[in-house]
Amino acid sequence: MAAGSKQKPLPSVWARPQSGAEQPALNRGSIVREAIAMLDADGIEALSMRKLGARLNAGATSLYRHVATKDELMELAVDAIVAELPIPRADADWRGAAEEAAHAFRGWLLRHPWTMSVLGQMGLAYLGPNLMAYMAGLAELFAEAGFADPAIATDAVLSYVVGMATTETAWLATVARSGEPEVDFIARLMPAAREAAAGHRVLAEAYERTRDLAVDPAAQREEKFANALAVVLDGLALRLPG
């Protein structure tokens, strides 16, 4: 680097020091908590620094003293809610521990569906302390199990969970827009689905198997998640030595 030139700062809230003493009534913690409430209620589209400032009875300019950009705010919000997740445990039963972690991660994503649209765009957000601790726990779990490259196992499990939860969240949003209980919405949808599948043998047979759909679709979604997760873990197990 040429003498006298300045490095650009890293684009992450975790890479710069926090400013001095914060105002008691308005601080980074209160800003992040209110942002999470808005995100959980209405999604990312509803969040802006102006609206957030109004809810906190503060101007957007006041918020910028504590959080430099909306991107930084998203980093902080994600890291804050990751604290809800239990740190994966390195255990002799690596498969049971991985299943436990995957189910907990799915539940977390369904509670905070807005996270799914930002997890892949978070840049340096993994510098956050809660995310770092969580990812370290997963890495240690798979390292202790004997995986030569724990990152492969971590990526496989997390990618599966995020993919399934994204589909499930979209489905639940569709059900919510219908204004009906999920069971009633499925009952109304299935005749059209079976008709559309007619002539496609495998699909038609799959829809026929849903003719006696149980009255607990939430339990069926969990079972579907668990069954496919077992396939992912079966594949990972083949990569273990011996």
C-alpha cells in the first residue's frame, strides 16, 4: 500500500469501536430491541430508520449516533436473536446432537422469518459474538464426530434447514393470507392439486396418499422435516472415516 494512503474501514458494525457513553433513554440495545419487534411483526420491508426513530420518539439522526447504517442494524438484530439458540453440543452421539441443533434452528427461523432473506447477504455479520459462538459450536460438534472438514457438514445441515424453513414460511404466509385454519385451507386446496397432478403418476400417487390428511398439519410438517433431515445426516455419515 502506498505511503500515506488510508485503508477503507471494514463494512461491519463489529469491526469498529462503539462511540462513547450512550444516552440512557436511547442506546444501541433499545434500538435493536425495537427493530427486532418491528421485523418480527411486519418484516424487513416495514423497517426504516425513520419509522424506527418514530417508534422510539427519536429522530433518525439520533439513531445514527448509535448505529451507522440500516445494514449495521440488521447485523445487530440478527446477532441479538441468535442468543435464543442453544449452542450445539459436541457429543459422542453426533447425529443426535445435529438433529437437536437442526430442529432448534428451524424453530428459530420460523419465529423470525425475516432472517431467511438476510442470512445469505450478511457479509461480515459472522463477526457477531453470538453468531460466532453458535458457528463454533457446530464446528466443534462435527470436528469431534471425526469429520475431516467440519465446514462441509455445517454447510450441509444449515443449508438444508434454511431451504426447508424458507419453503415452510412461504406456505404459512399463504395460509395466513387465506384467513382460514391450515387444515381447512388444505382441504379446500387438495381437490385442485389432485386434478393438476392427474397424468403425472408419481405426483398423483403422492397426492392420493394425502387423501386422509391428519388434522395436525403442523405435526406433519415437522415429520417431513425430520425425514428429509435423516437423509442429509445419512449422507454425512458416509463421509466419516470407517
